[in-house]
Amino acid sequence: DQVFPDRVGEIYHLAYHPGQRWYYAPAMTPDEVLLIKGYDSLADGRARFTPHGAFDLPDTPADAPPRESIEVRTLVVIEH
């Protein structure tokens, strides 16, 4: 558990599995967006949680601008 003054949350840890697929998007431009579904309430076999991360690129020039990431949480409710 991750205990905060006003709530208790959780953190998920990952373990390697040979069936995992990892994607790298090296040629994105400033006008492109990468959307990662972080959670799905349906428990029908599709991915419900999506881990994501970052890594250092070994050939990055020393004067390259720092990378930026913005996380936005959006709630979508679909009624049938």
C-alpha cells in the first residue's frame, strides 16, 4: 500500500514475461501524441493496466534539449 494523509493507494510492480511486447517511438515529431491506456474497468481478457517507462538514449548529444512528458488523466464513460 501507498499511504497518503487522505487516502491509501497501490503500486503495481512488473516481472519479465517472454510474451510481453515493448514499443519504441523514436521519430515522433512535436505535433504528434502517444496515447497510453492506463486502465480499463472491463475484466474480459483485454489489457486492464499499461505500464510505461523511459530510458536514456546512449547517443543523445550533450546539447540536446531535455525530453518532456505530460500525463493527463481522462475519464471516459460509455453507456450501452
